[in-house]
Amino acid sequence: MKHILNRLIQQEQLSKEEAKGVLLQISNGEFSEIQIASFLTVFMMRSISVEELEGFRDALLELCIPVDFNGERVMDLCGTGGDGQNTFNVSTAASFVVAASGIKVAKHGNYGVSSVSGSSNVLEAMGVRFSNEQGFLDKTMEQTNIAILHAPLFHPAMKNVAPIRKSLALKTFFNMLGPMVNPAKPDLQLVGVYDLELLRKYHYLYQKTDKTYCILHDLNQYDEISLTAKTKCVTNTQETYLSAEDFGVLPVSKEEIYGGDTIEGAADIFYQILNGKGTAAQNHVVCANAATAISTAREVNVADAFAEAKDLLKGGKALEVLNQLKTISQS
């Protein structure tokens, strides 16, 4: 590690193979916590290269516990986090709307590191229990159209990194990797990233896969559609911008989509939205993200997909999915 750190401090970049090798060594417990923290810190102080990102991704996918939904086309809605905006759990709420629409969702998530409440925090607060058993995941997917892939259960090799990330409480390159290392390797993906540079890197790497994808970056620095500003959207075939008017609604303010100061507060907001008691701003943001996912999966107009998402949310269909998932996970 000393040699690698010296090179990185001298502004050298790692090759894809070197990056993969270092992460494999970290997972094998070959370095101390101080060495790992130093390694993570270097990448907070300079940009990560595409090759480094690709190498880290390949290592985590090689080490993860794989998930196979028998050839089903599944979708993930996941942001990198690390945008510092502390919104409520938008992509998680949108995932239940998308599942209610009939699209199979393999939701990859984790506890919050650089935010108050990650997707796993809020789902756990809802009473959802996590498992990495394939039979359990098949059952939830078959009966509810959604399976929750709680990252620590599928990436056990990262146990050496988890306490360091928690202590640092800052975004690291693991934030960048989250959406890329879903163990189900979804064919369909709606990804939110926290800056335009990372959007370009994601686009470059996703072009080399068979995924159907839409990568989002909200120009107010959100890793999801916030409806506070335009959102840059990059897909397999085009680059475009979405704004509130594309969904037929008014822009919202940052304050209207705040996620609360505690996990309990975030969970309450999440439940109120799925229970049909969210504010107009909260509902519109959830439905805009769900609509973009539906549009990506089915190649339908986002305005039509938005209308469908609103009906599903207000009609209680997304809440039904959550309740079914909770019942199965507790049985």
C-alpha cells in the first residue's frame, strides 16, 4: 500500500488492473484501517479516472454474492448519494411506484453514510427485513415485483471498509460505485449522480454494457430529479434535459423536499408519501423519478408515465407493495 499511496500522492493514476488488485487486497484484510482511510482520502482530493472506477467496480462485482432472477429483466433505481442535499428517500419511494406498475425492481441500497437516512435505514424503520437468500428474494420478486438487496449482505468482503466509511462520514469513491455494483446486474437502470463529471464517466462505462439506462444529474446538484431545476438525462441513445414542465407541474423549492434530521423523521416522510398523504411537491418529485424509470423501461412518453405513476401512488398501489414486502420479510 505504501508504494500505491506514494504514487497517488504524486498524482499518478492506477490502471484498471491495479485498481482492481488494490480493492481485492483491501477486501482480504491485507491493509490497516489507517492505510485504507488514507487510500480513500486521496480520492476525495482528486478526481477518479475512468480506469480506476472500472477497476474498483470489477473487483466488487467479482467479490459479491450474485443474485439471479432466472433471466427476468429487472430494474434498479439508485443514486450515488453524496450530493449533500439531504432529501427524503426519493429513489426508494419511486422504486415502489415502479414495482406497482408491473416492472420488476431489484433495489440495491445501504445505510446512510454521508446522509441522515439511506434506503436501508428507512426500509428497516418500515419493518422490512433483509436477506441474501435467493429463495427469499425470488419470493418477494414474484409476489411484489420488488426485491431489496441490502448491500452489506451481498458485499461481505467490504466489512473492512464499512466502519472506516462510517467514521469518515464523507462521500468516498464507494458512493460512486453503489449503483454500478448491484449483485443482480440489472438490465434496466435509472442512476442519479452528484456531478456532471461523474455522469460522463458513468455514461462511458455504461456504453460498454448491454444495459438500458438513464443517468441523471439535477443542475441544482442533486443525484435525482428534484424539480427545483433542469435535470440532465443521458441514455443509450440521447442526451436531453427534463424540467418540471415536462411533467406538467410547477417547480418545487429545496425546502419542500427536505428529508428530515433523523431516521425516524425520514421514515415518517416516506410512509406519509406512500400512504397518499405526501405534499404535492413530494408526490411530484417521487412520480417524476418513477416516470423516468418507467419511460426508460418501456420507452413511453414521460408525461404519460408520470400520469400512471400519480395514479399508482395516490391509489395506494405503491403502499400495497410495501405492505406485502413487509409481510413476506417478517414471515
